[in-house]
Amino acid sequence: MLLDGKRILVTGVLNDSSIAFGVAKLAQEEGAEVVLTSFGRVMSLTRRAAKRLPSPPDVVELDVTNTEDLEAFAERVGGRLDGVLHAIGFAPESCLGGGFLTAPWEDVAVALQVSAYSLKSLTVAALPLMGEGGSVVGLDFDNTHAWPVYDWMGVAKSAFESTARYLARDLGPKGIRVNLVCAGPIRTIAARSIPGFEQFESVWAERAPLGWDIQNTEPVAKACVALLSDLFPATTGEMLHVDGGFHAIGA
């Protein structure tokens, strides 16, 4: 099994249709011990989803914008970590759906902190548990182009991608790989919160050479698990596309 004996932290599990849930499920099936994180009002959703996994995991309190949570993270998780899945993103309503020119800095700052800076925050918090090296994988939506309705979340994703490259630079000597999986659109809770998200769904169905199922998280989960495993020992700072080939097609 790919993750036999490994301990993997998974963020972002809200229900069983989330990509993070798919990763947690496959990781367990591949032999990993999984730990989930959640916080605040969504903690009950995470705990409910955790019961649907093959082996219900522990759920640790973590708000990536809360300094106290980050400082207490290593103690709360305990033991060691071999891998971390970053599946965290949020932007206030003003930052999406056509609000690019009008969103105030206060809202943009929230989007950047939660959706980009948190990759650094989470990784640094996990470092004390990754003394023997490991793998950090982030869920991405490739932002090398300007997308309709994505607005400041797109800018945050660009910052997220750059953050991953700098983390790869600084953590490589510690044996820690940092990579991103650029997924095609999946109909998750987060996606449904983006006004006009259906525009992504229709264009993907037309242009992805391999086709694309907006409700199937398995292809993305498989890529994440592969990167969390030892199959890519010399790969870091990479953006791996799992999008049916959409990114390679110009028109």
C-alpha cells in the first residue's frame, strides 16, 4: 500500500463530496493513519463526515488565522506527521462574482491570508512533527490565466502557487517536498459559494480532452495520495494538473 505506516494530516473536510474527504478516504485505504482538522461552526460538519470514513479519525481544532491554534498545533496533533494536505480557501463575497474592481482591501486581505498565507502557516506549524521529512500537498486551481467570476480568489491562488515554490526552496534541505495539485472544477461546498461557478463546469466539459466529471473527486485524490507517498522523492515545487487535460488546450 502506498501510505502504509504513514501519518497524514488532512484539512478542509466538510462533507463526503469534498476533495479533502476523497483524499482522507483513499489515504486510509492505502494504509495511512489520518488526522483531520476543523474549527468553529464547521467542526460539527467535519466530525459528521469523519464518521463516514473507513476508520473515523481524530479531529483537531485548527483555525489557520489564529496564532494560538497554530502555536498549539504540534501538541494537539502529537506524534509525527509524514504528510499534510492543505485544502483551505476562503474569500468574502465581495471578492468574487465580478467584484474585482470594488472589493475593499479588508476583504482582499482575508482572502489572501486564508487562501495563500495559510500554506506557510500550516506548514511551519507542522514542521516540529516532520523531523524525518515528508510531503506537503496543496489543492490548487491553476491561476496562470484570468478566470471569469474568480476575481480576488484567483489572485490569492497565484500567491498560493508562489508560496509553494518558496516553501519548496526553504524546506527541501529538511527533506520536505511541497507540491500542488491543480484540479479541474469539482462541485463542492466551496465551489457552490462562487457566483457563476457553472461557467467553469460548462467550458470544462467542452474542452477537456479526457472529459471531466464535476462530481468525481477520485482522480484528484489519487494524485494527492501519490504525492504524499514515496513515489515522487525528487519532485518539489511542482504544479500537477488533474483537469482532464484542459490546461493544455488553447481553444
